[in-house]
Amino acid sequence: MTDTQTALPRADIAASARTRRRWNPRSLLSKRESPVVLALLLLVLFTYLANPRFLAPQGLKDLMLNATIMMIMAAGQALIISTRSVDLSVGSALGLTAFLTGTLFATYPSIPIIVVFLAGIAMGAGLGAINGLLVTTARVPAMVITLGTLYVFRGVNSWWAGSTQYFAGDRPDAFGNLSVSLLVGIPIITIIAIIVIAVVTLFQRYSRSGRDLYAIGSDPDAAIVYGIPVGRRVFTAFVTNGALVGLAGVLYASRFNSVGAVTGTGLELQVVAAAVVGGVAIVGGVGTAAGAAIGALLLTTITGALTSVGVDKFWQQAVVGGLILASILIDRLATLRRARNLRKATS
Amino acid sequence: MENPGEQPLISLRNAVKTFGPVVALADGSIDLHAGEIHALAGENGAGKSTLVKVLAGLHHRDSGDFEIEGQPVSFATVADSRAAGISVIYQEPTLFPDLTVAENIFIGRQPRGRFGMIDHRLMRDHASAIFEELGVPIDPDRLAEGLSIADQQIIEIAKAISLEARVLVMDEPTAALSGHEVDRLFAVARSLRDKGAALMFISHRMEEIFSLCDRVTVMRDGRYVTTRMIPDTTPSQIVRDMVGRDIDQLFPKFDAQVGAPVLEVEGLNRAGVFRNISFCVRAGEIVALSGLVGAGRSEVARAVMGIDPIDSGTVTLLGKRLKPGQPMAAIRGGMGFVPEDRRKQGLVMELSVLRNTALTLRDGLARFGIINARKEAEVAAEWGRKLQVKSSSPYNSVATLSGGNQQKVVLAKWLATKPKLLIVDEPTRGIDVGTKAEVHRLLSQLAVDGVAILMISSELPEVLGMADRVLVMCEGAITAEFPRAEATPERIIEAATDHAKAAAS
Amino acid sequence: MTDTLTPVAAPPALSATRGAISRTLASRPALMTYILLVLLILASTMVPRFAQPRTATFLLLDVVATLLMAMPMTLVMITGDIDLSVASVAGLSSAVMGVLFTGGMPFGGVVLICLLVGLACGLFNGLFTAYVGLPALAVTIGTLALFRGLALVVIGDNAVSNFPPAASAYATGSFGATGIPLVMLPVGLIIVAFAVVLHMTPFGRTLFAMGHSMEAARFVGVNTKRARLLTLMSSGLVSALAGVFWTLRYSSARSDNATGLELVVIAAVVLGGVSVFGGKGSIWGSVCGVLIIGVINYALRLNRIPEVVLVTITGLLLIISVVAPSVVASWSAWRHRRRRAREIDSTITTAGALSA
């Protein structure tokens, strides 16, 4: 048990600290995100070389529009998973808020768009609060609770919607235009998503309660010993995630033609997969909302990329599955190597 | 008894804490004054850790008075006790492995700059400043994962300093430290005392209590026994207070016939953990493996059992070479293992007493692959009776038993396999004095019956009282071997900290 | 923690047998049985057309795939893992079945290869989980997508339906007037086999130990890696069998067969008392969990109550089944604290131990 790391002369530390201070790549994204960013860049590059039309304005726009909703949901899920929980009810919650959006526009045609956004976000936050309350007060694994609310929310959605469907024509043009109009070449809903994801990532990095989430995920028992209000933080994470899903639901109604009883079915595992691909470890403690969003972007881009290079469309889902496995495998190998280095360092 | 004019900083009187039917603390009382280092002594299971957790706000006392500077207080959470200026350092600090060292110190209190955002640079500078003050070179930017226990404790102390704690409680901080790490810790502790903090120090090592502390409070069986000034007392007096009886009764050592070698270990190596480990244990012999926590003793035992992998070397049991990495082969060959961590390794806490006892026998109880449930219950009951396990029902989970009874269940499940070699790792940790003597008598009796016993223990009296032969490990190597007659505390401690010899081997 | 201070209860006066019976009657599986029986009685009396043989036929045929998958899932979850890929394995098995049979392979050979494919899927999950050391949740989310993707690769968006009439008849037929489907015979045998393995063999004992503490299991010589591999392989095998059944039952081999069934299976076994933390659960409990959901489903459908209510009830049942125990636990902890506080107030006289 010699401590090599403490045997460093002080000058070395000071020097290394100074160099790090000049350029700190960890300031927003940690090293965990680099594989997914690299994979995304390579994917775009190779697809572009094979088929330059892939990056034509229309292709690029579709790429971003397809990814937007998943990116927001993955960012929210990153908050939850970093505390060693998971929220499986997000697909159903998205369905409910999307249907709420449709209903509001159909019932009050002159309702201001901002009110609809606020209503959707509030409803999502309320659904998240139900999850958070059950998870923190009953101290039951989030996975089971949210599996339950997945069904309950979906049931409520079906009961509410029945066979009703709202189509794009039921909504004001200004609302639909959010996913058509561009601002500096980027669809407006994508800009909204990027801003939201950036805010969440900043919260994770620069706020005390954001840091607490990582501490909880890193070692829940220690977090209690340290006096971190674990229940309150986890509850807040669920509410925040719910609000993000609510936002995603409203944007879904803007982006897609119809919303009804089954909107958002089966999204939950895709969202978790996107977060995992983006460097959010399923055991908690690490990973950022930005990383998860990039993971979502990668997973949605790969489908478009495979199509545009002419890969049989039936292969696409298998490739996505392989990608998820590859990303957790890479993470595991990096952990093993770090552990081996630590062991060597102490011998 | 003490200076009556001076008001204690902290005063806990007649505190009671129960868990279900188990009384962990029957009468916890202690006074801490500013500017003193106060030792809390007592056997394992005397209630010291429970008392610490009451001070820390982790446990809520059932009754009793708790005052800080004369004002009655009641802590609902850890945050409350921290706000009152109490910091606790546990035996094994639990840092957040995914966060940096600086963040571990300041979690929940990170310095904030513009827009209320955490100023990571300022936080790092604060941490560096504290480490500089302590004179320890730890990089505040590295992740806490993989830090040595000594460094983790320094980080806990740094946290206490950053909190401007008035009271620092250290629960067995030296258990895993080497000589110079202990010196470093003590230097830090003394400087904190001289700045007016009150320190509470828990240790099993008398020499540490006498070199560091000003006063000592002794506990036994969850109760307050006495408080003495260090200059006015002696180690043997404190041991008498702790044990409450003569030491000879604690270590019944019967004469056993030492026979043929049962276990022969030859040139065992595992990179970074231990190297060149060779020894032998004979039938009827108790061999102690001594040394500091972290010297690699448990790791050697686990490798012998086949639980951990090895890089090279051989383990021979009764003349048959064991395949490495196959614990089942070792068990079939007649090896039993009572591990050091009863709650995580020795028992499946949520399973019943019956299932735990029968777990080692599962294959033997089956006919045509089907377990005979009646026989399973009978065998479990028989061994429970033999070891006098006290439980209200064999179908209750072992978690409901007291520490001593849990350890008896661990012993029962291994004795049921009729082992030829029994490895016991810290066999009496965390159990009460009465059961402790029972466990020792049992080990002696097993030796008389011809079982070879390899005992790992951090308690010198246990080593000296029970062992026929003592092997001492330091930093992954065996540095000395003493027959019973030649083993003395001084020689063992010297060998346990013989870094030069360890490095040479 | 001294024995002298611990009130040690006298040994139980009940005879061993009577003790065993009362324990069994109060256990979780027993509770699930009561709930199932009450539901059956309620449905028979209140729902018209429920109490007749064809109910047994359709109810059971509806749940066979879930029931099959729930068996290995119980084992997998008791060891502390989870398998989210079961429905995708069924889909892959269905796709392979369609393609091979269209290709002219004899039916028996086709089924055998489907089962081998399932076994290989389980092997893949098991190797990544037990031997590479990745969390089962993450691995099987990946293989959930991968195996479903492979099913698409194999069969594309085709559907194959011309399977041998005898096989289809067997999959949908029933034992004469009883209404019990023919397939319940092999399914029953599989249930019994899993029950024996889990509750009556040394291997089963170790699975419970592993679920509570992998570490403690390793210290009694359990090959934990092999055990985890075996349970996940059984999951792949049985899921493939469920895929074969599904294909025959609905006379259609498609890549999207059984989509989303994984969460239904997990909901059913958790309802039946399996803990997602591992270490708790029973085969009979899981069977009851599946049947309870099946009965509610069928009864409500007979009553023309929309799917909606059913889905909601499934979710609520799941939540209640996990929340209820912790509510009870915190209530009894509160009672213990109050009783303890009263005892201490009445017995402890404040004798100052520190007073000089």
C-alpha cells in the first residue's frame, strides 16, 4: 500500500494544475463523451463521402428534426440514470402531453402557443412528480414504479383519447412552423432543444444540487452518510425529467402529423439506450445530458446514414443494437484498464 | 472525576439505541472538552460505533440526554450534526469514487461565483490550500476512485477542516494504516487539538491511545464503564475495564497433538497484492497470520481458497494440489473459510438461519439432484444446537440475530462440512465478549480434534493467546515467523512494519 | 449487541409440520393464490359467459407465451439480473421459423434450429453479463434491439403462414370438453421443471443466495458466472419456444411478433413476488402473477371494457404490489419505536453514569 500518487513532488502537481488551467476540456464535457462524439463525426464523414446528398440542406434538416425529441428525452433520462434510477414511463408521459397539446389547440383554437408549452411542461412535471413521490417515499426501485406508471399513464391516455386523433390541420400554422422554419439553418424546435440541453448540462456541472445527483449515483449509502438530501434530489430529478418529457411531447405534436392514444409507445427503451450510448453509465455517477443527447443524435442519425449509403433497411435496427452493445463494452474495457493501472501503480 | 468548572463541548448521557430486539447501546455516555483528544475504548461489539453514529446524527437515540455547550440538541440528520460542528471519520471512509478529490471535500458546499454557478477553480484552490496546510501532496483534481485508505482519511480530515469542525470523531482510523501514515495522521490530529478542537479517537491499539490521547472512556456491552486520565492509568487497567474479567478466560488454549501437514502453500504470487507466499499448516495446529490491515493477509487466504485468482504458485491440501480459482474444489477437499466481512461474505443476510447453515452442504443433501428439505432442516438444527445459536426460529433471516450469533451461524455452516482445514479471518470481529470466549474455545477444541486452523487476526491478544505459530505479513510479503514461545507484541509489530524486508522479498 | 440484553424468544411450541403449514399459508405465493381465486370467483359470478370451458381455452392460450417467458425470467431476476430481450428472441425465433420452413426444411428440424437460435441468444447475453461483467439491464437493452433487428434481417417485412395444419391445430386445440389447451401439457411440464430446479435443487438454493449477495455465494464455492450464464441461456431457449408457439397460435411468422412483451413478463413476475433486487420470488408466485393479469384481461374484455382500463389496472397492481410491503414495514417500524419509547419511559430511571 504505497501511495505513488501522493509521492509526487509538489512542483509537479502545481505544474500540471497550471497546464490544465489554461485549457480545461473537462469544463463542460468529460472524456466519457469523446467516443460517441468521435463515432458521430466518423459516421457523418463516411456517409457524406459515400453519398454527398446526405448533408444537403434538406437531409440535414430531417436529420435534426428526427433527433430533436429523442435528444430532449435522453437529456432528461441522463439526470435520472446518473442517480442510479431509471424512468421507463417516459414514452407514455410523452403520449399524454402530446395529446394534451392536440386537445388544447382543438378546444381553444386561439390559445397562445406559449400557454400550450407551459401546460405541456407542467403536465410532464406533474407526471414526473408522481413517479418521484412513489420512488422516494416507498423506497422501491424506480424501475418497477415507472414500469407501473408506464401502464397507468398509457391507460389514462387511451381512456382520454379513445379513438380520437388530432392531426396537423387541427393546430395553428405558427405551431406547426416551429418544426419547418429555420433559424440560421436549424429548425426552431431543434434550437429550443439545444438550449434546454445546454441548460441541463450546465446545471449538472455548475450547481450544487446537480453535483449532488452524481454523488447519489456514485454511492447512495455514502450520500446519506454525507447528509445529502437524497430523497429531495431524486424527486427533483424526476420532476425535471418529467418537465423535459412534457416539452418533448409538445414538440412532438408540432413535428408529427397525428397524436392519439398510442403516441410515444415503446420509446422508453430507446431513450435509455441513447443515454447509455452517450456515456451515461447505467450504474449511475457519471455522464451528462449533453452526452446523452449526442447519443440520441447518433442513434437517429445512423438510420438515415445507412439508408443514404444504400444499406438494406432491414439491417438498421440490428446495427443500432450492435452500437448499444459496443458502447457499453468500450466503457467497460476503459474501466478495466483504469483498474489495472491503479493496481500496477500500487504494486 | 474531572474539572467541574469547565463546561464540556459535547455531553451525551445515558443514550439508548435499539434495533428491533437487539440493544446496540444500553447506556452510552461521554463528555468531550475543547482542546482534548479523548479515546473511546472497548471490545468489538461494546457499542462504540453505535455511539459514534448517534453523535453523527445517523442514528436517532431512543432516549438519553445530548447537550452541546450545555444546550440540549437532537439531530434528525447528518446535516444537523454537521451544522453543530461535528465531523465524523469512519474506519473505511466512503468517498464518492466518480467525483474528484476537491469535490468530495466540498460536496453540497461548493464555492459559487457568478450567477450562483460553482467555481470549480476556486474549489480546487481551497482544496490545495488545505492539503498544503496539512502537508500532504494529493492532487485535488484526481478522481477519488482508487485512493489508498490513508489518503481517503486525509480527505475526510480536509473536509472536517473546511467545515471548521469543533468536534472530530475518528472511528478506528489507524486500522488500515502503515507506520508512517499513522505518524502523519497523529501529527494532523495534534495540530487540530492545539487549535482548540475536541477530538474523539477510537482504536484497539493501546500504544496509540497512550501516545496520542489525554483521556480515555471505556465501554463494555453497550454500557459506559469509566473515564480515566491517561497519565493516571495503565494499559492493563484499561484492558481490565474493557474485558471485565481476566484475560486468560478469553483465550482457552488446549494442548493439541500437532500432526502431518494439511495445507502447504508454495510461492504464491499475485501482482500488486502479495508475493512469494510460502507456509504450511499442520493438523491440530493454529497458525496465525498477523500484520496490519491491508498487508494482504485476507487476500492470501482468499487466493488459497480459490476465490481470488493467482499469477503463480501452488496450494496443496492433504497432499492433493488444488486447481487455482476453484473454491468448490477447495471445499470438496476439506477446506472451510470464515471470511472477515460477515455481513457481505460470510452470510446471506436476508436468507433464513436454516438456509444459511445448509448452504455449504447443498450438494451433499441432494439425492438425484433433489434436496431433501427435511434432512436440510435437521442438519441445520443440529449444527445450530451444537454451536448454541440463539434464534427465535430457524426460518427467521440471520439479519435478525446479534453479531455473535451470526458468527456462530457462519462457523456452523463450515463445521457442518467437517473441514480438515479451517481458515478464519477476524473470527471475533464485532461480537460480544461472551461469544468471543466461546469462539476461542471452539477453535481450540477443533485443533484438539485434529483440524488445521489458519487464523487471521488484527488483535494481538488474540494472536498471542491462540496461535501455535505466528506468521507476520507486511506489504504483501511474509516478513517473519515465530513459534508460540518466541512471539511477543514488540516482535510482531516490528515485523508488521518491516518495510525494508518486505521490499527485499 | 449482547445476548444477555436480547430477549430470546422461547423455541416455537408449534410442531414442525404445523409451523410449516402456517408459514406456507402466510407466504407471498399463497397470497397471490388467494387473489387469483378471489378474482376467478368474482369473474365467474359477475361476468356473464366467463364460467365456461372456452374461457379456459382462450384465457390460457392468450397467456402461454408470457407464462413460458416468466419461468426463466423468475430465475434470472432472482439471481439479480434481468432479461429485456425475451420478446426479441421470440421474434427472431419466429422469423427464423418462417424463413426455414418456406425454404423447405422439415418442420421438426425448423423447430430444433429455432430453439438453438434462442439458446445462442441466451449464450450471448450470458457471456456479456456474467463473463464480461456488464450490467444485464444494459446488455439486454442492446440485444433487445439487436435480436429484433436480426429478425428483420432474416425475414424482412414478409409474413409466413402456411405451417403444417397438425402443428397449428395442436397449438390452438384443447382437451375436449375441459377447454384446457393441448399446449398446457408441455407448458405445465416446463413450469414443474423450473419449480423443481428453483425450489428443490442445490442450484436453486444458490440462485437465491446469489441474488442477495454474489460475494457470499462465491465464498461458499458457487460458480456464480456459470450460474448466471445458465439462467440467461434458459431464458433464451424458452423465449425461442414461446416464439414458436406464438407463430403457430397466430399462424404467422413475422419479425414483429411479441413486440413489447418483455415489460408484460416483468410486470407479471414482479406482481408475483419477484424482487428486482434479486433474492426473492417463486415459480408459483410468477404463475399466479401471469394468470391474475390474464384473468383480469379476459374478464374485462368479455365485459366489453376497453383495453384502456386493463392496462391501467395492470400498472396499478404492479405499483401497489411493491408499495404495499414498504408501507406495512414503515408502519410496523413506527409501532416498534412507539412501544420502545413507552417501555423506556416507564423502566429507565435516570441514574447518572458519569456523575462523580
